[in-house]
Amino acid sequence: MFLSAIVTLSLILGYRAFIQSAVQTQDIVPTEQQNNSLEDPTMNEEDVPEIEPEPEWRSYRVQKGDVLGSILPKFGLPTTAIRTAALDIIDLANLRIGQEFRFQFQPGADTPDEIRFSLGEDDTLIIRQEGDVWTAEQEKIKFDTQMGYRRFIVESSLWKAAIDEGLRPRDIAMMAEVLQYDIDFNTEIRKGATAELLVEELWQDGEFVKLGTPLILLFINKEKEYQAIRFTNGKDITAYYDANGISRESPFLRSPLGFSRVTSNFNPKRFHPIHKTTRPHNGTDFGAKTGTPVRAVSDGVVTYAGRNGGHGKFVKVKHMSPYETSYSHLSAISVKKGQRIKKGQIVGKVGSTGASTGPHLHYQVWKNKRFVDAMKVQFPKGKKLSGKDYTAFKVQKSDVWSEFERLKSKDNPE
């Protein structure tokens, strides 16, 4: 009986072990089978794409005291070879603080094989290494161009009115440059002045980017209208002309400063703030920061360049008869006596030398050896187109003016 009990217990324990083994066998999936269930059975190791490492770009911004020969060697680059490659486009020896170089390094490389350098808003200098040779090219951003119409009215200031209409500071400066021979934008702009432009709109990928070149600029100030129409003559010279084909560029600029403010007008009976007496103020004072460039208003010959009593550092220029101009209280003089200079050339910088209460430019004009008000004198006008140029101008004027009126009507539907 004892033997029978032992046999029975053995059968029970054996049956339980068999059941557990069967269950475990069903739950276990072979490793190879597990791996195959997670992978694409059609993919081999050779089919897995390798990710190519990207080139690395490093930037360097020109600091005070930097020269090309101190920058490029930091990146293991040959100064002479790279400057020579770019010389037909730009001389990289003439660097300015804040300009930026960008260097491209290929993966694992110790030295760059490409350099990028901005030449302006839309242009980039690209210098590449091809074998042992460096080559350079100028890359220009390409835009889709269409004509646009803009209009604004001066309420408080020209700048605010123009910027509210979407113009950038450079667009305003360009507009002032076109009319700088007729209007002094420092003093002569009045509330209610109106500007209208037929101007290129530059687009990329269906989106407006910025304004380009104006073809027509119509400006009304103090009830006087100024027209400027862009035209390229037979000698491939582009300029702006009025409706009669007379160049907007006259022999004289209206102001020796680009943008500033008049702090004291021409006044033969002005009370002098330093001497406390009535003394003639035979010029116009422009308030500006020390160091602001002062430009000659016309071609001429420098007849005085140096210190001159209460005028401080002083430059006087003789222009085409019967005009002369002078520039007082300069912090620095950039020309010499006897030197021939061009319109717009820098003669010095604004300062406060001599009898001066603060940084400003005292600007004087003589006509026939007598002082005249620089803000009212009528300087000679520009040249008029003639012959084939004038004929071509009239045709172009008709075309662009029609487009100007069409877009104006579209912008201001009745």
C-alpha cells in the first residue's frame, strides 16, 4: 500500500511538471524569430542610407585694428591669394569695423574651402578653393519685379509718413537724394507735403520683400510740384529728369549735410548768443553730431583750409562764377588749400571749434562777393536732354506715366 501511494504521488508531480513545461514552451519565442518580427524582412544592411555630415559655417566680424592679413591666417588661409582672387570685385584690404566673413569647413577639414562676404543688401562675394587656386564671383539675389504705387502725406515728419507707408530709411534717403538739388529736406518740408511714387516692388516666392528703384517721383511741397522721371540715355547713364527733360542734378546741392536740422537761419540783424550784441548772421547753422561728414555743395577749388578766428577750423571753396561757399567750426579738415574738389566730396567734419556754443556747422554762400541766404538762393539748373535722347525720353515718359496713372486709379478707386 505504501508502494502504491508512492507511485500515485510520482504520477501527480510528473503531470504538473509536464503542464508547466508545455505552458512555458508556448510563451517563449525564439530570439531569431523576435528579431525577424521587428525588421523589414526585405531590408539588408547595405540598404540602410548613411547620413552625410553637413559642412560647418563659422563667422568672424571685423574688429577695431583688424586687417585682412590678421584675419585670414587665423583660419589657415593665404591672404595674398584670396585678396588677388577678389580684386576685380572688391579690394578686401579696405575693411570696415562690423563687416562679417563666413567660412565653410567641410567635415573633418582644418581649413575652409569657401568664404562669403556681404557686398551690400543683395550682393555677396563668394570665394572658393578649386584645387590649389582661389576663385571669386559676385552673387546677386534674384527677385521677381512688378510695378507698384505708393503715396504718403507729411503730417508731423517726412520720415514718419514715409515709414508708415512701408518705405525704409534707405528709400527715404534715396528720395531725398533725387530731389536734393531742389529741396533742402532739413528745412523746407512743410505739413501737407505729398509724395507719390511709381516704384519697383521686389518679390520672392510670391511674397513682397521690399521696394526697388522708383521710376517716377512726384513731390508737392508748399504748393510747388517737383517731378523726377528715371531715364537712361544713349551713353548708358541713368539719372532723373523733370517733365521737360531737364536733369534734376544741378551743379549745386541744396545742403552741405545729408540730414540734420537748422538751428539758426540767415539773419543780418541777429543777436549774437556769445558776444551779446547785434551781429549779422551771414550763414545758416545746421545742428549735427561732432564727426558728421560735411560735403562740398559743388565742384570748385579750396581757397582756405585752416583756423580762422571765431570760425575755428574753416574751409572756403570757390565754385563756378559767381559762387563761393564756406564751412565753419569743423572738428577736422579733409582738404588742402589749392585742391580741386568735386560736388559731394567731404571737406571736413562737424565740430565746435572757434566761437561756438556746441557742435554745429555754420554754412555760408557768396554770390558776386556778397553774402546770400543759402536756403533761398537759386542755383543753376541741370542740363536738358537733346536729340535722340530727348525723343526716347518722351516715349518712355509717356509709357511710365500711363502705368503711374493706372496704378494710382487702382489704389484709389472712386
